[in-house]
Amino acid sequence: MRKIKLIRSPIEYARNKYLKTITYSFLVILYLPIINLIFFSFNDSKRNIVWRGFTTKYYEKMFDNQILFDAFSNSLTIAFISTVISTILGLSTAICLWKFNFYLKKYYDLALIFPIVIPEICLGVSMLVFFNFISWPNFQIWPLSLSSIIIAHVSFIFPFVAIIIRSRLSILNNEILESGTDLGATNFQIIKFIIIPFLKPAIIASFLFAFTLSLDDFVVTFFTSGPNSVTLPVKIYSMVRFGITPEINAVSTLLLLIIIISTYFVIKFLTKKNRAFIK
Amino acid sequence: MANSWSVKNKLFIFLLVPGLAWLLFFFILPLIIIFSMSFGQKIDIIGVEYSWSLHNYIRAFDGIYFITLFKSVIISSITTLLCLLVAVPVVLYISFSSTRMKSILLISIMLPLWTNLLIRTYSLIAILRTKGHINSSLEFLWDSSNHLFNFLNLANYNIFSNSFTPLNLIYNNFAIILGLFYIYIPFMIIPIYLVLERFDRNLLEASYDLGANHIHTFFKIILPIISPAIISGIILVFIPCLGTFIIPDLLGGADSQMIGNIIERQFKSANDWPFGSSLSFLLIYMTIIIFAVRYIYTKLYSKLHIRMDI
């Protein structure tokens, strides 16, 4: 009896062994350094190469380190305030661009993408020069000392929020808006009772996205931060320049964890559907 | 649903003004300031004279700075090419996987994108440095083979010299390219994936039915379809690579500076703001030129396609 040989269609690229090898080796290369970093944060050795047993002492050391703690609380404060401002600005901009046609709208659209596409370093240095130019006061009091970083963050984060919310608005069912108008709702009522509830998942998602963007940012913060306003990434940078210690691994692992958790929720809220509103 | 702006004036103003004002005051105005400063001149430690001369730009195209600028462009181009060469097969594999695998693979590629740039660069240092993991693994292999050869009485042939010399994997241009590749490749994968996932698979069937092989099908069918996405990917990788300064700072050696490092130095230590501004604006000009080229390309591309349909 002859063996039956299964003939595969040539377009089944997922079964092509060359493509498979490339993809999986790529993923290994992508993850190896990060896994290595997490793994060695628990290593009981200063030299960080040979495994010398499990320890959490670098985490304890990290929590005892007052400078690191201050940097982390600065990062969280900046992220929270700039996220709130960005969400409000992004939301109103998105609704405005979606609902109204106006003179030069095309150029406003383009100007909104600009903060996202120009190299980050250009944004950073322009902010540095700007705050010097208008002689922005060098506040000593705690939340105010972060104001320049917050302003710089909002400038590149709120366009992201506007884009996310606008893409969500494009799937809103217009009939609901029309029936709202037919039943005598004013514009503010339509925004309050239809648009905001419809956008709720997108607003939460962009809130979290903005939060991670701000928490994660190094380049813009580096140029706008002063001696009184060190954030966690800026602190990590100076630690890395100084030398490699397991403590950096521990801090990085903690930051990774926060970002991964909030990203999980971003994806969850962005893929959530509230059917009643969709076309 | 779009209304003319005169109809609901109050609401329009209420929604438009906050975003527009922020953008104008905290983004456009700073850019205008460094734009004017780029034509200025440093007179003392903090003073800048707005002399409207081009000498900063002339200086940027002179000697050492021009070499750095040129080198940044070369390094960014090599990185972009490398990203492209890896991204295409990976995307081809992902987009033909089962739905479940597809989302798992995509999320695993997106996830590093959300993690901190600095942390990822740092994680590379631990792997690449002289006493890092690659070198210590190689050293281990080297020593074991030495023992093996001694054991087999082959030591006289001296195939491996006695001590292992660590490879220079870090603090050079190779490390920068690897670092940039590692950080920015998701930006190449995503746009190509978005196109490849949706296109008509029957085109491929038709191509194979008509006797084309894999290579022919790739160059005649797949490549023309994904070429706009490749352009987007190239832009998304090339521009951030050009402006990077952390990666050459942490992974590069003394002679492997990029334009970002020079900009950083002008603002943080050398204190020559006008020159730094002109270098930043060179980056912005390049960004604008790249986008303009893409705009023209997409115009031509869509025209070509209409012609093909007819």
C-alpha cells in the first residue's frame, strides 16, 4: 500500500519551517535580555553573572533607598497629573475634530501628529529652551517643582489620547445621535449622556496608556528635570552610567511589572465592545 | 455628522480652545524659539544673540560634525534595513498563523514596546559586556574544547590558543546597531502586519496556480502589496534611530557618537544652545522631508493602482 502524502498548499506560510525558525529565534532574542534582567534581580551576587542563590535583598535595599523612593513618587505624581490633563485635552480635541468641520482643519490634524513624529530629543531640547526663555520659576515646593516636566509630558501625550479616542468615535452609530437630537437633547446633553458613556472604555484605555507613556518617558524628562525633580527613569540612567548592580535589575523589574499590568488593562478596555452604540 | 463651525459656535469654542491653546503655547512656541535660536550666536555663558546668520548650519556641515551626521544616517539606515529583513519573514509567519497564535505572537512582539527604553538598553549591556553572558558562554566552550583537545593529545596543533580573548561586543558601532534594532523593530512589524493580515489571499493562490514559485510570488505579489506599509515602517524606525542619544551613550564607545549625543552635549555641558538648536532643527527638517517624500510616493502609488485596475 502506498503511503498517502498530504499535499500542502504553498500559501500556508505558517507551516514553512524557515519562517518558523526565523520568527521563534527572533522572539528568543527579543526576550532573552529582559528575562535575564528579571532573573538576575534575585541573584545573591554583586557581579551579576554567575547564579549564587535566590535572594530578595536587592528589593529590600531598593525599598530602603530614600532617593529611589522619592524618584519613584515623583514619577507617579507626574504621570498622574499629566495623564489627567492629557485625557481632558485629548478628549475635547477628539470630539471637536470628529464633530466639526472648520477652516484649516486639515492643518490642525497635521499639527497634532507633529509632536508624535518628531524625534523626542527635539521636543526635549525645545522645552528646555522654552522654560528658560520665559524664565519659568524654579519652584522649590514639591508638586510645583515638577510643573515643567508635567507640561512637557502633556505636550506629547495628549495628541496620542486624541488619536485613540478619535478612532473610537469613528465607529459610533450616528442614528443614536440623531434620535438624541430628535428628542430635544442639547449638544452638551448629547456629549454627557451618549458620547461620554460610549467612549468610557476608550477613555480608560487612553488614561492608562498616557500613564505608561509618562511613567516610561526618559528623553523629554531628562531635558526638563532639575535637581529637585528627579524621576525614576532619570535616576536609573544615572545609576546605569555609574555601574551595573543588581539593584538596578530590581528597580527595572518593578517598573516593568507596573507597565505590563497597566498595558494589560489598556488592551482589555480597548477591545471591550459596548454593542448598543456601534454601527 | 460634521457640522459647519458657525452652527454650534459655543460648543465648538469650548472643545477646540483647550487643545489648540496647549499645542500653540507649549509645542509650537518652543519650536519657534529654537528655530530662531538656530540662526543665533552664543555671546557669553547664557546670552544668545539673534543674528539671523546661517553660520550654525554651516558649522554643522563642517568637519567632525558632518562626519557624525553622516555616520548617524548610515547607522540608522543599516538598522532600518536589518529591521526590514527580519520583520518581513516574521510578519509573513504571524499573519498566516491561526487566530489564537496570531494574537499571542502579536502581543509578545508589542509587549517589549511598552517597557522602558532605558531598561531594555540596560538589559542588553548585561548580555553583551566583556564579562557578560555571551562572552562567558563562549569562554566556557573555549575552555572545554581546550580540555578536550588536551585529552585527545592534540594540544600540539594549538588549534585554540590557551586563553580566551573576549569578543568586543559592546562599546562599538555593532552594539549601537544591535541596540537600535532590538528597540525599534516592533515599529517595522506592526504596519506591515496590518496590511498583510487583510489582503486578498486568492492573489497568492492564483500566483501559485499559474506556476510561480515562492520567490517569484514574493517579489511580484506580496512585495508590491506591502510596499506602502514598508515605507511607513521605514519612517517609524529611521526617524527615532536618527535622533537617539541613550543607545549610543550607553552602548557606544568613545568614537561612536551619533547626532543625538552632540545635541545633548550642546545643551547639557557645552552650553552652546544656538548650535544645538540648529542640529535639532536639522533632524526636524529631515523628518519633514521624509514625510513629504512619503506623501508624494503614496500619491503616485494610488495613481498607479487606479491604472492597474483599468
